[in-house]
Amino acid sequence: MDTATLCTSELVTNACVHAKGGDGSALSLSVASARVRGIVYDGDDNPPVMTTTRR
């Protein structure tokens, strides 16, 4: 379950850091059998845009 916790934390953090505007964020979690589904809404009306990062 540690992996699910880390992934959920990253998704929520990204929504809080990168969303511009909107009415806040929401997290929805559902568990069925051995699966966990996490959905994060960031309240931003604009779709995400993929960018490249140089390391």
C-alpha cells in the first residue's frame, strides 16, 4: 500500500502546484478487489500541456 500512498500524494501535489485557477482540487479513491483507482480533479478549465524537462 506504500506505493499507492506515494502515487496519490504525487498526483494531489501536482494538482495543487500546477493548476492555474479553478475552485480547488478534489481526490476520489475507490477500492475493488486488489485494485485502487485514484482520480484527482484540479478545478482548472484548461487541459494539461505536456512539456519536456532537461535534467
